[in-house]
Amino acid sequence: MTLASIGLSIQHLGLFTAVRESRLVYPIVLSTHLACIAVFGGLILMTNLRLLGLALEDIPAADMIRSLRPWKQLGFVIMVTCGVLLGASKASEYLPNPFFQIKMGLLIAIGVHGLYFRRSVYRTREPIAATPAHVAAIVSLILWVGVVSMGRWIAYYDAPAPAQVTASATEPGAGSH
């Protein structure tokens, strides 16, 4: 069983077929996904710039993180929901796509990053130490730029054509010169 065949099974589920075949739903879900990436990405960028001490230095980082958390969570839920609908509706194309696979790996790395820096940076009420804040921000920026880049590159991947047997290779005496 290949990734493409697994994807085909997924994309043929009723909801994902309806999304893929709708003249309106797929573009609306895609637009919503992209809008959430822009808003969510902007919030992540501002948080990371604050952690690096490059923006909004008059606001304590912990307060900023805490005040933006509900908006980030809402944006993340909508963005991921739309992403699942988009990805599953064309799963036979996406699952074998190496850029999609890298994107999924980077999203897992973002989850690990969030858990690792949870107590020292993202959920503390204390002033955040500079070194963990800077490391968390730099790693976050690298991971999120990677996710967005891989998301764009998905569309430009051309799967290799299946191996074809040429007619001359199947003829008797071919290759026996």
C-alpha cells in the first residue's frame, strides 16, 4: 500500500470529496486558511520580535504572550481545520509530496518547541530570561518560515512519472547486440 493509495482512500470520504468538488467551498476554505496564516503569522512574528527585544519593548513579554494567546489559539484552530480539509481533499497528491511531508514534520517540531519552552518562556508569569527567550524566538521563526515555505512549495512539486517499459526493451533480442 502506497501513500498515494492511502491518500486516495482518505480523499474519497464524503466530506473531503464534497470540499474538493465544490466550486465555492474549496476556494473559501483555501482563502480562510491563507488569511489565518497571515493573521496567526503576524501574531507569531510580533511575539518573536518582542522575545528578541526588537519590538514593543515597553510591554513585558509575558504579558504580551498571555494577551495574544487566545487569538493565536483561535487562529491556529481555524488554520489547522482548514488545512486538514484542504489536505485531506487532495490527500493522494499531498501524502507522497516531500514538501508536504517536511511541512508536517516541521509542525510536529513546532509542537515539541512549544512544549520545551512552555515553562521557561510561553507560560511563565515571571520576567522571561533573555537567553531562553532569544533561543525560543529564533527557533520559532525558523520553524514557521519553514512551514510556510513548504506549504508554498507543495504546489510546485511534480511527482516522478511511473517507470515505463519501453517497447524496444520488451522486443525479443533487444539489448543483445
